[in-house]
Amino acid sequence: MSTTSAGLRRTAARRPAIRPTWCCSFSLDPQTPQSKPYSPISKPPSLTSRRILSPGRVSPIDSDPIDTDPIQDLQEKRLSSVEESRDGGSFRGFRVRLKGREGDVVILSEKEKEMICENSEVFRGLIGGMDLNRGFEIELDGLEGLEGFKATIGLMREKNQNEMRWLAKIGVSGAIEILEVSFSIRYERGVTACLKYLEAVPWTENEEEKLKILLKTYSFDKTLTQDILSRLYAASLTSSDNLVVPLIRSVTKGPNSKSRKELHSLMNGILSSSSMYQKDIAMPNKEGIYDLCHSILDSLLVLFKEEQPSAERISQQLENLHWLSEILIEKQIGEEFINLWINQGELISIHEIASPMVRYELSRVSATIFISLGRGKIHINGEKRFEFFNSWFGPMLVDFGWLRRCPKGLDMRMLEESIGQALLTLAMQQQLKFFMEWFRVFSERGRECPNLTRAFQVWWRRSFVRSVGQS
């Protein structure tokens, strides 16, 4: 419809003015409980519930029951009025006038009127109840935008074999608008064509949301919408939890380091408490994750015992283990992982004799636990904390320099502070043991070793400086 507003004014000027003496209003109370969407194959509209008062309006009468044909909801939303010429001789037939919310107006041409009456059950029902020997004007007021309605009439012009090509030019957003209009005026061919097109093309996230809202708002025939609904909703998948472990297993087995990092980020986003992907955050299967941890630890022992251990393969396995430990701790199910790591006596023995270039990756896993303990993210009893320090504090002191040179995203300042904070959670006598070990290594290695001077000062004050009021 390319008619301009100026053109509309000129067309209207050549015709005698319509002087309404009575008006047929089809509005319903917005709170009417019968205002319910209908199926495209519902019965034709009935006008039996309207009563003509002349002069005056046709409106629901409180004392009479109202026909609950759902067409009334459409008329409440879409149809403003039907007006008749006073003398009945100004023009014969009817005009269709579209009025947008912004005040823009379009009057349909004769050909467009014929087309819409031929294709729309709503308009056929309206015209069927009128005396076409007199002049009528049908006005659809308050339309959100006229483009959707004009595009719907454009679709009516197309033959069946051209509909998909025509909709492809309009695009997904346009097709969704046409679908809503087609459903509202009961243009069944338009509904079918739009649903067929929308099922076959990709959607943006915004278009997907619009489509979801539309399908929830209106009661479409399920046989027409089942293919689209199968793209929107996974009927057989009630929870994402069962998918998490298989996906994580696939990532850990991947040989490409760049791909693994990208998939790490993807999975971390899905599992995050601030995830944008879902309302109910996925919870990984605890037993499945720990099975993966045991499998990786077994592989590490085999790799370390080879004649010429592969630094690349060892690094890959420890990177996977480090990632799994972060997931477990983030989900607050990491206590067992600390027990598992404490009991790796064979790996600790291998650490003492292995090349620093290979062994320092073991301390990357320990670093995750030190940070979690020092920042209060994980809670284990004092005995387990002591056992962890007894097993992995020494290796951390000698590997700290290597971690500083190759942090791979590890926050070294946070690690340094967290080691001191975690150490201060032990009993005073236990702290003394580890501070003495730190003094020895720090005096030899300097900044190749974590600087725990602040934590040591706290320990000293608590041990020897008497507080005010203490005897």
C-alpha cells in the first residue's frame, strides 16, 4: 500500500462527507471474562449479540446474555466503529479506514477491500450483517503500527507458491507482525504461511522472545505450531544437570588448548550463579565430576612415570584438574576434592624429583585451594587444613617463582595474601612449624618464594604481645 497521506486527503475530498447519524460500536468491556483468543478454525463470527438503537449505538445490554464468540475480543481491541451516511445516498457499499496510534490514517482502495473481505473471516462476518445499499465506514483504531496490517494485505496479493519468497523479503520481525494480524482477522492462509516461514529460518534472540509471547498470547492450532514449538522448547529435556558432566568430559579430552579455553569459558558461564543462560542454574553431578578427577589423577601418575615425561600432556591434564577443582569449589561441593588432593602421596613424592618445568603445574591446583581457604570460600575442619598444609605448603614455596613467571591467569598477589590468611586459621603451634619453614626458604630464594611477612607479624603479635588489660 503506497498511498500517501496527501493522496488520502485528496481522495476523501472528492467524495461527499459522511455525516453519521448513528454508529455501531462493537467495543466490549476490557474486563469481560470472555475475552479469550480463538482458534483459526473457529466458527464464523456471530453478530446476534448486538442490538441496533437508532439514533444511538449498538452495545451489549446488561440485562441480556452476551454471545461469547471470541470475535468480540478482537472487535474490542481492533474495531472502533461502523458509521452510516445520514441520507444513505452519499456512497454505497463501505469504506475501510485504518488508524494508527500515532494518528496516521490509511483508507483501503476498492481492490484492497475486496481482497481483505475475500481472505478475512472477520470482515466477511462484518459485511454480511450490513445493508450494502447504504454507505458504511469501518474504522480500525489504535493500531500499534499500520505496517503490519499493510504487509498482511500485501501477502494476500501473492499466490501460494510465492508466499515464502515474499515473506523472506519482509524478514522474521515482519512475518511475526503479519502472523499476529492474520490471526486477529482470521486470515488462515496468512497464519499458515507465516508459521511455515518462521519455522524454516533462524531467529535473533529478540525475535525469539516476540515469537514466544505471541504463541502464548493466542491459541494457535497445535498442528500448525508444533514444529516451531519443538525449536523453542525441548520436551524431553527436563533438566540441564544430566548434560553437564558429558560436556565437561568432552572438554577435558580435547587436544586443542585454544578450543579448551573457549569451552572452559562457555561452561563457566553456563554454571555461573549469575548465568544469563537460564533461570535455574545447572548443578553438575557431583559423582560424575569426582570420577573425572580420579581418572585425571590416574593419567598423571602414568605420565610422570614415563622415561621422558611429556610436559605438554602433563600440563593439559593438570589444567583440566585445576578447572574441575574451580567448578567444585564454586558449587560448594569441593570439600572432598581437598581430601583427594591431600592423599596424593605418590604425586608429592614425584614432585620432589621431577623437573621444575613439569612439577610446578601441580602447585597450580594447590593454589586454587589456598585461595579458597584464605578467602573463606570453602570450609573444612582444622585437622584437614593442617594436613593440606603439611602436604602441599612445601611444594608451593619452591614452585611459587615458576607460577609467577607463568601465571596463566592466576592472580599471584591474591595467592600470596591467601596463603598467609589460610595459614593463620591453623592452631598457633601449627603455624609456628610452617612459618619456620617459610623463613628458611624465603631467606634462600627471596621473591621466588611467597612473601608472608604480614601473616608472620600477626602470628608474632598474637603469640608474644600482651593486649591491654592482660596480666
